Amino acid sequence: MNYWLMKSEPNEFSIDDLINMPEQTEHWDGVRNYQARNMMRDQMKTGDQVFFYHSNCKDIGIVGIAEVVREGYPDHLAFEPEDPHYDPKSDPDNPRWFMVDIRFIRKTKRTIGLQELKQDSALADMPLVRKGNRLSVMPVSEQAWKHILSLE
DNA sequence: GCCAACGTTGGC
DNA sequence: GCCAACGTTGGC
């Protein structure tokens, strides 16, 4: 099993929004970054565990856990001209952008804040705490996953 | 709202 | 293929 971290701006889509979705499941659409795309298309497997992370907000950090319930498939928003995520270079016969479905498992007992993660020497290798990191989907090592859960 | 970091685009 | 301009991310 693999572990991941996915960022979302709670103004756009929060952990509570995920809870309120039918089946507590949502497709992770709108990602327009090739590294993140490649991970969703090629590497994320059903049953993989995901940290749900709130970015660009007052209370930044890990807020919950979800799991992958559907592996990479084309992001339909790229085909819809009216949508902000429309990309004319992606077409249904040769899709450029992919997404996965994730299902809510639980909230963490508290928000595990970015500052706390940054200050933890055990997590120094995480892309999340590296300067200038902009990946919205990133892998988490098993060691880092377990360590973060121990902070709860 | 600001702005540093960094990915993408496109002219050459 | 280089690289300047531009757009976006995301912490602060």
C-alpha cells in the first residue's frame, strides 16, 4: 500500500465537503500539474491512504484521512469549455489530465499544522515542508505516514 | 493582499 | 533548445 498527501483549499473543497458528498466520495478533478497527474494516472491504487490537507487558509495542515477508491481516469472538466479547468489540448480520445476518486475515512483528532510538520526533523525529507513546494498531490513515505499519525 | 518560487508558454 | 515573460500556488 502507498501513502499520499493531497492539498485542497477549504474555500473550494474542504474535508467537511468530502463528508457531505454521496458515499463520502469525490473525484479529485482540476489538477493541472504534470507531476501530480502522473501520480494519479500511474501510481495511486485502490486502497492507498491519503492525508487530506487544507492549504491557503487560516488553519493550514492535515485534517483527515481518505482512501483511493477509483484509480486514474480522465478528468472530464478538461473537456468542458465553460469550466475554469477546461483545456483545449485535452480531448476524450487522448486525455491529458487524470483524476482519482477518494473516500472519506476519518478526520484526524486535530489539525496537524504545517508549522509543526516543518519543525519535525523526522519529516525533513517530505516534499511538503520543502521551500517552494507546489505539488498538490505528493507521495508520503510509510515512515512519515506513521510518524505523523503518532503526532495526533 | 503581497510576493517568492516555480511551472509553462512561445518567440527566436 | 534557450530563456524572458507570464501565470499560478500557497504561505504569510
